[in-house]
Amino acid sequence: MTAPLKDHASAARRVVSAIFFMCGTFIGMWASRIPHVKAATGLDESGFGLLLLVMACGAFVAFPLTGMMLDRLGAAPVTKILACANVMSFVLVGLAPSVPLLTLALFVAGFTFGALDVSMNGWGAEVETAYGKPIMSSYHGLFSLGAGAAALVGGLAIELGLSVAMHFSLWSVMIAPFLVWFWRQPWPQAVDKEKDGKAPLFALPKGALILVGLMALVAALGEGAMTDWAALYQIEDLGFSEAIAPTAFTVFSVAMVVMRLAGDQVIARFGPVLVARLSGLTAFAGCLLLVSGANIWAVWAGSFVMGLGYAVLFPLAMSRAASDQNMSKGSALAAVATLGYGAFLFGPPLLGFVGDLLSLRASFATVALCTLAIPFLAGALKVRS
């Protein structure tokens, strides 16, 4: 790694960490208000699932475009622009007065969020390379910390009777000063000049990266299920109150934070393959607890174990993509994100259809079965020269 990157690495790590945290707060904020938004629209699980599918479509469109931008412009400038756009998009979601306008706002939010997810992982991978040791898991730990904190604050906002518009707007105002700080952070552009302008519009993973993408897909499906349906599962299937329902996602996020902050050291000691296999088995056990839980303590225990299991899988997949030797970094990250993060957004709408046909308990049982594939896919994380 060149000297300029080493000189800026510490400051850039703080900025990238803050961006991950900020991104997580909007996910947690959105998760805490989903029951209210669903009630305001008057849609059932299938109809609301279609609305979530629009958000997923926005992200899906963003992935390949972001990959090209990373290869041509560099991750840092693209991330700074998208961080601002993401804040504004969630304000639009909160202000949308009707289902058609909410649909448009969710598409924009999905686009900016999906694009930011790819670009901030790209910038994070550059900083990780400058450090010469695993640090990607800690980024995602701060993402989960932001999500859990925002979900907890969301429960407070519900108790205070704040509208979704007021809640989202106030949160965005609090985020605004950090955007100025992001813009002031210099970082030498790391552009793949040999492949500049040659990246395809839609890149599919190649070779072992296909298995890495599938592992990210299964992990993101579990995260997406907890984000979008955990609260409704507790309210509609288990009969818990709306005020305490977001707590399960907070517990899930706390477990994610704990494991992700410790994950870099664990991965460095035991290797990504073994860590991923054990993580998959842990996530499966947590899913079973959640599905079979007849009281709030069982649900919280299952949520915590699921968080421990899913925590490092997506960071491992993104680090593996950034170091792939068969594709440019932008294309590889976009390809894995298309499968992985695409499942985070596309999965919940499909689980909503299962919930409408059977029950949300059946939706989480489906997640549990999918999680069993992770130990078999983990071998693809090994980088071969």
C-alpha cells in the first residue's frame, strides 16, 4: 500500500466507521416504525411485502451502477455523495403522505442505501488493506450498534407519540453535522486503471465468488427477516405489545455488535472458513429458538443467538470480494452485494408472502432451513492465488 494511504488510514477509518454507524441508524429507525407505516397504509402482509419489494428494486438497480462508479471514480468520493443522498431519501420516506408517494420514496431510499452499502464497503476495504489486518468486522459492528440504538430510540418515539415524519426528520437533523465531517476527510482515489471503463453494467460473481455470494445471500436473508418482520411476528403471532416488540431487534443488534467488534481478532486467530462454519450453526440454533419461543424471554434469547451467528458472515463475504483476483474490486463488491444485500431487501417481501399464506412463524422457519447451507458454503472464503 502506498505511503499516502497509510498516512490517511487512521483518520479514514474513523470516518468510514461513522458512515457505517450512520447507515445502521436509518435501518434501525425504519425497522422500529414498520408496524406504524404498515397500519397507516392499510395493507396486509402481501401488500406491504410488495411495498418492501419496491425498496429492494431500488437497491438492485443501484448495485451495478455503484460498482462501475467505484472502478472509475474511487470509493471515497462516491461514498461521500451517497451518504448525503441516503439521509435525504429517508426524510422523503417519512414525509410521504400517500401510498403512491411512499412507493416512490422507498425506491429512492432503497437505491441510495444499496449504493452506499457497496461504496462504504469498498472504502472500508481500502482502509483495511492500508492497515494490513482484518478490520471489516468492526465496521459492521458499528453498523449494528447504530441499528440497535435507533431501534431503541424508535420505541421511545412511539411512546412519545411522535409521527413517522417528525421522527425521521429529527434524526436526519442530528446526522447533518457528520456529513460535513465526511466531506472534509481526504483519501487518495484508488481506481483500477487497468479496468477503468471496462467494467460491465451488470457483473455476476465468478468461480468461488459465486459461493461467497450465496453465503452472503443466506446471511442477509436472516438479517432482513429480523429487520422487517421480527416486530410484526411478535405482535401478530405471539401477541406482544407494539411498544416492546422492537426490543427483539435491539437484542439482535446488540449481539451483532458484540460479535462484530470482537470478530476481527477471532477471524485473525481461527481463519475465515472455520469462523463462518461455526457462525452458520449458531445462527441456525438461534432461529430455532425464535421460531419455537412461546414467551418474550425465549424470543429475546433466540434473537441474541441469531445475532451472534449472523454477525461476521457479511463482513467476511465483502472482504473476500474486495480481494478477489478474477474481477475488479468494484465489480466483485457489486456482484456479491447483488446476491447478499439483494437478499436483505428482496428476502423480506418474499417472507411476507409466506407469512400471509401460512404465518410469520413459518417465515422464520424458512430462514432457519436456509441457514443450514452456510457451513457448506464457507470454504469459498479462502483466497487462492
